Amino acid sequence: MSVALALLAETFLSVSRSDLRWYFTYTAAGLILLFIGLAAACLYFFRRNTRDLTLLFFAILVILYAVRLLAALPSVQALLAAPATLWAHVDRAITYAILIPCTLFLSEVVGERLKPFLRCVLVVQATFAIVAILGDLLGIAPNALTLANNIVVIGSVLALPVFAIATRVRTDAGQLFSREIRVFTAGLAVWWVLAFYENLESLRRIDHHNIESLGFLIFVGCLGYVAARRTFVNEERLLAINKELEIARQIQSSTLPREIPKLAGLKIAARYLPMSAVAGDFYDFLPVDEHRIGILVADVTGHGVPAALIASMLKVAFAGQGAHADDPARLLAGLNRSLCGKFEDHFVTAAYAFIDVNSRVLRYAGAGHPPLLLASRSSGVRQIEENGLMLGLFPEAAYSVMEIPLSSGDRCLLYTDGILEAMNASQEEFGKARLQQFLEAHGHLPAGQFASTLFDEIARWAGRSTGRRQEDDITLVAIDFLNPP
């Protein structure tokens, strides 16, 4: 430490007052740039909801330039006491690579038709940077690499406008001359004018101070404006999206049953846990009279708003099948015809059970859905699988019905695959076997308590308490058959 302080004192005493002022100016500029770059990086990594890559590329560019600026200062070299050759390698390595984050930043603000071209420019820049840095470490003459770097820099600066003019990018004209591009171009022009002057003075071998860093400060201000503007725009867009999602959530919630139907001799409990604000799971009831009821549980492929919209369509289609409530096969066929042709990339799995309390019978049909589970005191737990094709794919699909006699104390489970596919930390699914075991072990619980306990078990299995996110929507309808009045 004492040697470093001695070298630092010697450095300051050996320069003129004018040079000392410039040293302090460069030091302040480097520290300011380093602070700005680190602040931008922190803002990018800690604001997860509104991450914009322009902010990250801005941070990398500014940090690299700040390190190069500070590493060239004798005071910093004296403090860190590293060999002069190391500082020279650091300076040249950053010089060869610094265009890459600048081009990445630009690729985020130009139109889509210019992005492929910029990717080609990035490949050239990255290839040159790797070759030049390795060549510098292997001892290739720095002058030759500097000349090659100048060619790459000039080519990169001229490439985009030349390409845009040559290909007459009309559809991107708005983005090509947008405010963001104009501000970026103005800052880049100031930086490169001062850099050109700096290189010209070097060629003339005239003693001068480095004014390129002042141009870069102006360029950083322009980039900061672009990055901040994009961040704020994204924030506003995210707020608008969240507001729309909340409205969609409220609308979807209104499509679910407000209350569970009450039938003498039957106890029904339903649980619904969406993965996000809106979901593709759906359940509903179709009461016929005080002794008969139809119950539908469905799962739309995918998640989010598209799946929720299809679930809303299913609600309307299901409400129109009242005439076939007692015939699961006709009801599913009617739903299938209503949904076919309405969407291309999605389909719906469904399970429908019709229960007649007086007749002590359950009629069941499925459409590509996980099997109904029936827990009986006499025969234990068994799977009832009577599946046809998924809804929404083939208009002429047909479905078959299984009729099951019910006894007092029987419990039926209708559910979506979010229960079976819940993963633990070892990527092991909850699965059918565990669900059956859970049903056997907790069959004594009332339907509502059983459903809540099962959801708690799935949350424990999936590690929700440790912050692991839910990976699918989960829906469960538990039906207990009691003694008819």
C-alpha cells in the first residue's frame, strides 16, 4: 500500500496543474459513467416486471467505457499496481468489443425488418472482437489490429443507413426516423466527431487532451434518454395490461358458479386455483330439478387470456345444453359441435357426470379428460374412464356413456390434470396413484374439508411455501352421495 501511495504521489507531483485538472476531469467522468452503468444494471435486474434489454445493453456499454477510461489513468494504475502491459491489454480488449453492446442497443429500437441485418453486423463485430483479443494476447502487432478495428468501426457506422437506403425499408420508415433513433444518432454523431478529431490529432502527433470521453458523456445522455423512455413506456404498457388482466379475471370469475347447488342426498364441494390471473380451467353445474344435476369439469389447453376466452365460450355452450343434461354423450357431442371451428391451436378436455339421486345412478362421459375417481366403501377406489375425442377438433366426434350405481357413502372426484401433474423439487409428478391413496386415506373427511386438505397437500408437494410457482391451473369437484331423503 505504501508503495502504491508513493507512486500515486509521484504521479501527481510530476504533472502540471493543467494536466492535473484534466486528470481529475477524466477521473470524475469515469466514476460518473461507472455509477450510471451500475445503476442501470441494478435497475434492469431488480425491476423484473418491466425489464427492457436496452437498459442492460446500455449498462454494459457504459461500464465498459468507464473501465477503459479509468484504467488509462496513471492514478488508477498506481493504486492497483498492476503491470503496464495488463492495462494496455485491457484498453485494447474493450476497444475491440465495445461496439457489440452499442449495436445490441440499436437492434432493440429499430424496426423488425432491420433486425436480421443488425444480427449479421453483430456476428462480424463479435468475430472480430474474439480474433483481435486473442491476437493481442498472442502478440500480434497492435497497430495492425487497431487498423482493422478502425475498418470495422467505420463499416459498422455506415452499414445501417447504407442498408436501409439500398433496400428502401419503407415499412420501417417510422421506426427508422423515430425520436429514439434520432436521439441515438445525434449522440453517436457527437461522439464520433470528437473521436475523429482525437484520432486526427494523434496522427498529426500533436499533444492534446482526450476529448473523446466528453463526446461519450453526451452519447450516454442520449442513450439514457432512449433507455429511460422505453422503460417508462413499458411500465405504462404493463400497467395497462395488468388492468386489462384484472378486468378479465373479474369477468372470468363471473362465469364460474357463484354458489354450489344443494340437493337432498348429495354434498358437493368445488375448488378452483388458477395459475395466473385468468385460466383455462372451468367447472359448472346444470341442475335439472331438486333430485338431478349435471356437473361439468373442463380444461382448455394453454394458459392465460386465450384459454380464458375459450372457457367463456364453453360456459355459453354448456348453458345451451340443458335439454340433454341427462345424456352425457349427447351433451358432450353438442359442446363439441359448438366449439369446432372457433379456434385452431387449442382444444378442450372435459368430463361430465349426471347424477340422479332418486335412482341412485351416475352417468359419466369424458372427452380426453383424466378419469373420474370413485371411492366406494364396498370396493375401494377405482378409476372410471369413458373417454372420447377432445372437444373442438372433429365436428362428428361421438361419445359413449358409462352408468354407475351409487351407494350411500360413495365419493366421486372430477378434476383437471393440474392435480396429477403438480411437480415437486425432484420433478416428480403427484400422479394418479398418490391421488388414489390420498382419497383412500381421507375418505372419512366431509367433501369440503377433503377438497381443502387435498389442495394443501398439493401445495406442500409442489413446494409453494418455498416460493415455487404454480405450473398449471387446478380444479376439483368432490361429490358425496348420502342417504336419499
